[in-house]
Amino acid sequence: MKGVHPIRKKAPSKLFVEVTTRCNLNCFMCVKQNGVDPQCEGDMHQELFARLTPALTGLETLVLNGIGEPLLNPELETFIRQAKRFMPAGSWIGFQSNGQLLTNLRASSLIDSGLDRICLSVDAALPDTFQRVREGGELKDMEHAFQALRRAKIQCQRPEVKVGIEFVAMRSNINELPSALRWAAQQGADFAIITHLLPYSDKHAVEAAYSTCSSQAIDLFNRYRTLVASQGLDIYRYLEARWKYIRTEQEQQLVRLVEEMKQEADRNNLFIDMKRLLNLDAHWAYHVATVFAEAASVAERCGIELHLPAVTLQEQRHCSFVEDGGVFVSWDGNISPCYFLWHRYNCFASGWQQNVRPRVFGNLQQQGILEIWNSNAYRSFREQVIGYDYPTCANCSLAPCDYVQTEEFAQDCHIREVPCCEETHARHNTGIRWD
């Protein structure tokens, strides 16, 4: 169906299938460690996986990942073989792993079954940092995993299999990113995906390496900061002047200029939060941009395909999960539209607690995958998402408000029923992309 948007096709283009929720590590940046809503432990079984078959014949991508370690499911190779029988030429199957269980035998078994891509979690270049980030893991085990994959590609005569890494960028490890890329290149990595941390507790919210102010809001603020300074005023005294009952002439001028900035933002449909802008750590944002630039240079020299997120939030949204026709399948058969709405958890992506509840459109044990995909409710949801007509909670001065701080989301302040106003993946362009 050439020319048809992926969300309007009769079948999904990508499937993200959670083969297990069990894991052998205790990484603090994982949704399993959110500390409020413990995730149910379980494995997907072959009978349930088989119910995805009607969607496989036109599928472009199958990612066998959820919130667990895929290698813990003993039927993983069976899933790969079964999917390979139905998926068209040019499609691919892959998954992400912490690599700790990837032996020579398992690597050969996976590649022989038809695995096309594998992404290993490498969030550090130093052993001590790796142990802190990946609690229970060892960097030397990642070397063994890469070695096992190199051998398996030769043994199975499948040199085309792609191997990569994912690096979760945080304040405590971001300086190791360029070195981690060099290390990965030495191990034979073909690609690297860099993502921002989604904090699941206020304790770890300080680890976020990004600013919750959008780049467009920052640009506007910097322009007016320069204008204010040219008149001998200090924009950082705005809040002090704003709430004075009696102001000096200079303070009146400062308030007028900032109000002009707000009006310009309104005219351009730009959300700004003055308190956050005034507290913005510009030096840190510059540092992150510098590290990302060095990482890009290292990747180019080493021949690694690099996927970097934005340094700051973007006003222009793009949800690759929905835009690319993705469907997220939980281990017990629930069908969800994206990674953000896959599970129940609390997070602190915007600096305050967000209560995220899964959006489920059906279950494979009661309905077929294509029936769920083509249901009126699911089709309407996808159309609303790509309309991007919803507010920006992350840099709204009124957030969090009663619209989003509820047990069950009903609508946002634009009267939209999709709970995407709180989501940050689409504003960092951090949708997981291996293609």
C-alpha cells in the first residue's frame, strides 16, 4: 500500500513484543525499579506468540523486547524461527539485551535461528561506572558477549548480522560516551543508540542530562536576555521585580520587556516557564552538546552508525513509535500504542511526579491482532497522536495540573483524549530506531 501512512494501513509495520518481564539485573533507570507499581513477572508462551502470525506477513520490523531480559525466555529462538517463516524479504528481527547471559552457544543458537540485529546495553567505558549503572553486571561480560557474537556470525556464515549498543545518557556517565563508542567499535559494533534517562524516582531525576525547557524557548529567552542587558538591566531579577508593589523605573522596564517576551511566545504558540528558564544551567547544556559533538566525531571515524537524541526538548514533536505503525505487545497479550503507555509506573521526566497508566486497546487472548489494530478506538487514537494538537506539560508554568494529576487520564487542557502531553520521547526524538 504505497503512499498510505503507516497508521492507516490494514496491519502494523512494526511489532515490539515483550517476551518476558523477568530480568537478571537491577538497573536503577529501569521501569521495573520505579518503586511504586511493581511489574508482574512472566514470560510470553509460544501459543500466544502464534496469535501474532496474521500481522507478520507484511511486517517490516520485529523487536523482541519489553521491560525484561529477552535471553531469560527459553522460547526466544522458537519465536524468531516462527516469525522468519512469515515475514517478507527485507524485514528484520532484533532485540536488546544486557548481554550478561550471552554465551558462545546462545549466540550461535540465536543467529542460526534467524536473528538479524542485536543491541547490547553499554552505558559506561569504565568498569566501576558500569557496575553502578548496571547493578549486577560486569563490563568484562560485555566483552565476552561481543566475542561470542563475532564467533557466531562466522560459524553461522551470517556476516550481515548487525550488532550495536545502547547508551543511556546521564549526568554521571555522559563524559564516558566518546570512550564507550571507541570501546564498542573495537568490539565490532555497527551502530549505537544514545537515549536520555527517563527517571522513575525523584532521587534519580537529578541524573537527567537534558533540560525540560525547549530549545525554542531557550532561544527566545536568550534573545531577550541580550536585549534586557543592552539596556543595563538584569533579566535574572525579573521575579524579584515582578512581585514588587512599588517598582523603580528600571524594574518597570524589566517587567515590560519580559511581558513582551511572553506575548511573542504566545503569538508563536510557544510554551515558556519563566522560573525554569531563569534557573536554566546553560553551561551544562553546552557541555552535553559538546560531548554529543565529540561522540559524533568518534562514531564517524570508527564507522559506527550513531543515533543521538536532542540536547533539549523540541517544540516540534515526532512520535516514531506511532508514526512508523508500531504496536507494543505485553507478555500476557495486551496491545498498547507506544513505549510510554505500555506499563503502569510513576516517572519524573518533567521534574514532577507523573502517574502513567497503560493504554490498552485489546488482548490477544480475546481478539486477533488485526481486529485490535483496525478497531475504531485504536484508529482514532493514532490519528489524534499524529495531529500533535496537545499541550506541552514539560515547560508549562501551570503544570502539574488537575488534568494530568489524576488516577485515570480523561483529557488534557486542549480537550484531547490522548495522554501524550506529558510524554517526552517525541520531543527528544528518542524513539528506538535500529533502521
